[in-house]
Amino acid sequence: ILLTINDMIVTFFSENLWFTAFCVCFLSLGVAYFSLPSVIYVVKQKNLMDKPNARSSHKEKTPTLGGLSFFVSLIFTLFLLRPFDSDSVGINILSGVGVLFFVGLKDDLTGVNPSTKIIGQIIATLILFFGSGLKITTLNNFLGITDIPYWFSILISCAIVMAIVNSYNLIDGINGSAAMVGIVIFGAFAYVFYDAEMYFYFLLSLLSISFLLAFLRYNLSAKKRVFMGDTGSMIVGFLIAVLAIKFFSLNTELLESAVITPSNKVWVLLSIIFIPFFDTTRVFTTRLLRHGQPFKADRSHIHHVMIDYMKLSHSQASLLLAAINLIVFLVILLLNTRLSPLMLGALFIGLSIGLATLLFIVNRDYHSLKNKQKIRHIINEIHKKH
């Protein structure tokens, strides 16, 4: 009888996508929303607060570990996605998230070495592939590359996971930024996977949007503020990486059903994760040019420039970041069927250079002012010669 009831429930959910989507959103948002006050209470009682330092954008001790609610929400909700899990990857995702959850939790409580984070991310990626159908098999003729061997697929996947997890962690610098940008990223993936009829990944995107919306309510609160911490940013970054790997593995037919030219899928993917990709690339490049130390922390991130020199509030800067990410995605998505990979790549790079130039003009810190003086001197010299 129990098996029959179970089969009936599975069949009902599998045949009613939008009802399942409603249940996923409702449960994910509800679990996160009602678990966060308990997390905040325990964190305050145990004094596990994030203390401001010279680089911080907050001035008071603030509860962290908001990412605990993401993990709980995922555990409570993921079972609803099982009827759509054709890749048999749901348990792998949960196991991989579990690894990164404990690495992030330790980092929030006592700190961990960068090498420990990298090892955790590699283990989570290998767990993701074990026994599942989630594999990258082709680059769809991007740069002339089609089918790729399995070992190279694993290598690319590990690189994607580490790049996305760490770049997403770097944009979590002001209230609302990581959550708002994350919502836009998951929204873009939801649109693509719905069009491609990959409903498991569509629902996973909605699940993630829901717990981020619940978190945003507290992250932007003046009285009950909480940070997601490394626990949260690693979970969200890993889920984004899972969706990115699946997007990368879509075959020609599925990409075309989502109105994406297969040879342009790399540019579309980079537009989906534009803000984390752009900010990490820009910050590491400027640090290398300035003092040759790309991992030396400073306040040169895009959100820091917005609140320090554009004088935007945290909410305004976060909304602007999310809007930029959305606009770049829409522009690349609309033009990807009309432009060649070379032209679309040139457009993507042009948009990135334009935004970087605007930030350079706005930025008024000591190093930027020195660089601007050098540029003016070079321009004056050129005028004198002519």
C-alpha cells in the first residue's frame, strides 16, 4: 500500500510541473524564513558574530552563519525534485553541498587554509560526478573543439566549480549583493532550463531563488541582520556551479530549444554569471598590475567602489549590480543567434572593458589617482608631439 501511495505521489508531481514548482518555492522559502530567526538567536547567544575590520562595510558586530538556513532548506525541499531527476544527481548534489557546508562552517567559526577550501571543492566536484549522468562531453565547436575526453571533462568541471564558488564568495561584501546577484543568476538559469525542458535544474533554480529571497529579508534588516558567511556563499556558489556544468553539457538540440547557438554557449554562460566573473577578473588583474599580489585583500571590488565613491547605499549598490548582471545576460542572449562566436565575444569583452573603464573613472582611491595622473601625463606628451 505504501509503495502504491508513493508511486501515486511521484506520478502526480511529475505530471504537474507548476504545482511542483509552487510547492518547491513555498517550502524552500518557508523553511529558510522561519529557520533564520533561530540561527540569529543561537549565533548571538554563542557570540559567533562577524567583527568589523578595516575592509568591512559594516560597523557593528553582526550574526553570521545565515547559510545554515540554505542547507536546511535544501534538505527539506530536494526530495520534491526526485521525479524529474533524470541524471540521478540529486543525492550527489546534497552530498557535495554537505562537504562544502562543513568546510564553510569551520571557516566561519575558526578559519581554514585556502588549500583546505580547494580540496573541499575538488571533493565536492568528484562526488557530483560519481554515478550520475552529469558530464561535459562537448564544447559544441567553440574554438574549433567538439568532443572532449572524460579526464578533460573532470578537469574542466573542477575548474568551473572552484572559479564560480570563489568568485561568488568575493562579491559577498555588502548587504544584499550576493543574494540579489544570486537571484538574477538562478533566474537566468531557470529561464534557460525551462526552455530546454530540463525541469530538474529549472526547479533547483527556483529552490535557490526562494531561500535567497527569505535570506534577503533578514540580510537587509536593520534589527535582525544576518550574513550568509562562507557557509552560505560556498553552498550557493556550488549550486550555481552545478547549473553551469549542466548548461555546459547541454547538447545541440537542447541548446537550440532554449534559443542558444551551441557555439556561443560559453559567452551565454559567462553573461549569466557576469558580475562574479567580471569582478574577480578585474580585481585580480588590477592587483597584479599594482603590486603583483592578486590574493592580497583590499577595497577595490565593484561593490566597494559603488558605496565608497558613488555614495550608494548597500541596497542601491546591490540592486545596481543585479541590474547590470541581468542587462548583460539579456543583451548576450538576444544577440547570440545573430552574431558569430568572435563577434559575440568581442561584444562581451567590450561591455566588460566599458564597465571597468567607468569604475576606473569613478574610483578615487590613492592608487587609482596615481594611475590617472600617469595616463594624463602620457596623453599630454602625445599632444605635445603632435
